[in-house]
Amino acid sequence: MLPVCYQKVLRVHLSESQYLTLQLLILLLQSHRQIQLARLASMFPQPIHYSSRIRNLQRFLVLPQLSVRLLWFPILKHWLSEEFKIGHRNRAYRRARLKRTVDGYVVMAVDRTQWKGRNLMMVTVVWGNHALPVYWEPLPKSGSSSLKQQLRLLKTALKLFKPYPVVVLADREFHSPKLALWLSQRQVEFVLRQKKSAYVQLQGEVDYQPLKEKGFAPGQKGFLRDIGESETSWDRLTSRFTGNDSIEAKGEKILGLS
């Protein structure tokens, strides 16, 4: 049985037979952990020929109603409103929610994965020991994503979290200072991991120097101080600054958390 909030959203946009098909598919996915259409059709409890079950599922999976924005976004918004409702439930529940966040911030992770010719960029919410998908976008080419694609993905995801405190966590692919500036302008906290070859300029210094010359190596953690009014740490370079204060970087290198 799906949660009540799921049922309300799905029944608005799906017919009774479509809603039943979706329920059965979810049950099969959870029970057998199979995503191959042929395997799902062989197990699908429908009294028709196997080939007809495949065609039936194929038609179902391309329905325009099966849209992330149409079905998933309303469910996600409802979940967020329930989790962050003021005076929600009891003290034990509120303490448990704090453990699933970081200092009250919702951690939003951005990453890209390439698998069997598919290149997918995704935003997820780190909630305790789980990652909940928020929004994703298949890329039309192999290799790294562009700044334009990154901004489009984050803009869509951040709209859902506008009333809530968010920190964006991203790997080295998302190291652009333009991305950091874009997040800063929207008052979104962020952590962008850097390469050891990233050039930085500490306060009081004239020249830029790579991080590796500051004593950092991959896998190490430490702090650089006296960078404006910030702190920067490596494995995940982080800094916090306010107003117009920032960390300067060279080329496409940026240090940290706004």
C-alpha cells in the first residue's frame, strides 16, 4: 500500500487501471529487484499472453502522465512540509530529524554517472543514511557536464527547497567559480571539492599557488586560515563568508562553501 500522500497525487493524474499497474510494478520492483522489462512482464499478474503484457507495460511506461514534475514534485513538497512543520510531532521525532540533517541544513548532493552509454546528472537529498532522488537529467553526450546544464538542473531542484536551509555538496566536476557565484547570489550554502592543482591566493600573498604546494594531498584534511574572513578545508574544501567577502581563484578554480 502506497502512503496516503502518494495516493492522492497519483489518483489525480492516473486512471484506475493505470494506478493499479503502477502499484503492481512497484511491488514487483521491491520484491524481485529487477528492472528488465522482459523479467517484469513474465512476473506481472495479468491474464494475457506474455507478448501482450510486454506491449502493455511499454505503453504504460511512455505515458505523458509519468512525469517527474507532475507526480514526484508534489509528493516531495508534501514530504518536506511535513518534515519541517513547526511544532511537528514530539521531541524525539524532532531530534531524529536533526540527525538526518547537518546543523539543520538539508544536504543536497549533485553528481554525474556514466554507465553503459548513458550519461546521467542527478540531484539527491542526503537524509540520514539514505539518498532520495530529487531531479535528474540525461545528458546528450558522454563526458563532463557543462555549466549551463549544471545551473539548469540545480535551478529546478532548488525551487522545491526554497523555504528550507540547503547546503549543496558537489564533486570536482562542479568546481567552477561561476557556479559558486551563482549559488552565493541565491544565498545557498555549498561545498565544492577541489583538485590539488587548484590555484589559491591567501590573504596577504601576491601570487597564486596550487594547493599541493600548501601541504595538501588527496585524502588529507586540514584548514587554511586568514583567507579573508573564511576557512577552507581539503578533502572537501569549505569556507564560510558573508556579504561581499569571497575567496579569489585563478581560471576555473574555486575554494569552497559560501
